[in-house]
Amino acid sequence: MSKKRLLLVEDDPDVAELLITYLSVEGGYEVHHADLGEDGISMARAKFPNLIVLDVMLPDIDGFDVARSLRTTLLTRHIPIMFLTQRDRRSDKITGLELGADDYLGKPFDLTELLLRIQGSLHRSTREQLYDPNTGLPLRAIIEEDMPKLAKFTNCTTINIEIAGMRSFRDVYGFVAAGYLLEFFGLIITESLAKLGTVDDLAGMYTEDRYVIFTMTEHLNDLVTMIKTRFDEGSKAFYTFLDRERGHLLVYDPDGYMRHVPLMHLEIAFG
């Protein structure tokens, strides 16, 4: 299955290199790194990680300010955060927990303990049905919780997206291939919003083939075009050469009759 994405915000190059190597090799994670707080905020929106490992003492703004920014932005406010810090004062730990940190680990730390804590946080977020493990996008519970907050935006547009043909693709190619496809689509949405959306936007997943975006962007048509174009171009790589050449899948219905099912495409509507 696809790798979980971690964002490491750490300014010490030696610590960062150690953690990137260890978490990539031993944990099997896809690790993105920022050494400044502001870069970490931008990268969290662009990469939409499954978890953020955040140093408190950073050169530009401290980790608490980074967490405040992430927690006040709809798209990132539910991403699990683990603080790493040399500060061991009780007041600092309380501040981190008040900001919604999922864990707090002091430096120096044991690498095995860090890995276990990361695994625990990721497991909790999936078990509590906050995020889809493949796309990384918020699920229905978070979408419905955040919808009242969107009511204050008079310029909010709702984009409903369906991956037509997704279920047939899964039936033919299996759950593993479907997982990689969903990861690919999750990245399309988050990277497109990072480029053309606003900090107040929200994207979420209802089912494996139904998604929603709430956006205040002034570049609505460009955003939709980018999502559709990237999916149309990239999704074909998930099919075999023969299926691409045919332009459809051969699927047997419950009665044993063969049907031609079109390759996946996006159906987009505004609500």
C-alpha cells in the first residue's frame, strides 16, 4: 500500500538528516522536510502529510506559532502534530497540548520510541475515522463538523467530484492498485489547492469515488481544469497497455455477461 507522508519541521541539519533517514528506512515513510516554520506551514498545505513532527525552537517563528496557524486553517487543522523540543518545562508541554498536539517528545529522544509514537498517532487518526489512509483527506465526520465554519464565507463555492469508473477499476485491478490511485488523486487535490486555492479552503472525501472541495478561490475555472487535466493524464498510467489501447475495461456482470466499462474520468459539478 502507499506510504504515509510525514512532514518534519526541524532546523538542525544533523537531526533532520538522522530523522529523515531513520523514518524513511525503518518506518517506511515518505518524509518531507522544512527547516523554517513558515516553510513548514506552506508545505503542510501543499503536501497534506498524515502527521507533522514539529520542533518548537525554530529560527523564524516557534513551533507553537506554526501549530496555531495549522490549527486555524480548515485544510490542516486536524493533521496530527508531534512536538520535538529541548524545552521540558511543564508550561511548555501544556501549551503544546492546548494547541492540539497529539504528542510531545523531549530532546534527546530515543529513535525507537519516536517511531512507536508516530505509529500510534497515525493509528489513532485512522481508527477514529478522521482521515482516509490513502488520500490523507478528511472524512465525512470532519467535513460535517467544519461546514458551519464555511457559512461565514459568502464567496464559498462547493465543488463535487466523482471518480466515475473507480469501483470497476478496483474490482479489476484490486485493492492495492486502488490504494495507489487514491493516493495519486489525493495529491492532485491538495497540490492544486496549494497552488490555486486559498488558506480557508477545505477538501474532503465521502467515499472512495466521491469528493468535495469548498473553496474561496478567484481562480475557480483554473482550479477545476488543473484537477481534471492532471487526473486525465495521470490516471491512465494505472491501467495496462491493453486496457489503455482499448479505452475501456472488460467486466463481467453478476449474470455472467461481459460489459465494456469506460476508463476512469472525473465528473465535476458545482453545488
